[in-house]
Amino acid sequence: MTKMCYSCCVPLDNLEFQGPAEHYCKYCTDEQGLLKSKEVVQEGVANWLQSWQPNLDRAAAQLRAAHFLRAMPAWAEDDS
């Protein structure tokens, strides 16, 4: 079974995405392995969405990223 980042769902089985934390990728954590803020992670997801959907405007990318993160274990209990 593929191990996924609890924050953004990238596959942690891929060494390219692994960081210092067991359950989070290098994009979602700082150098000490601490989870970055939801706002920072959401910005990264929005950037990723726009990287493969060039016609997606920024507001829509941010909205989709926010919706996506609500389904992730790291953010499921976050009411913001």
C-alpha cells in the first residue's frame, strides 16, 4: 500500500518527496519536520493545480486547494 503525505497526499514511497517527518512530505514540512501552516500548504497546492491547469485562475485554484485540504488527515479537524 502506498504511503501518502497526511497533508497533501503526495506519495511518500517516492524518495523525491520524502522529508524529515514520517507522515508528511518535504513540501509540507520545514527543515525540522514540523508541519507548515495550512495557508502555506494551501498556496503550494494552488500553485500545483495551476501548473497543470493553465486556464485556472488564482481564485479558483485557491478555492479548489482549500476544498482538497479539508479531506486530508492533517487538516480534517481544522475549521478555518
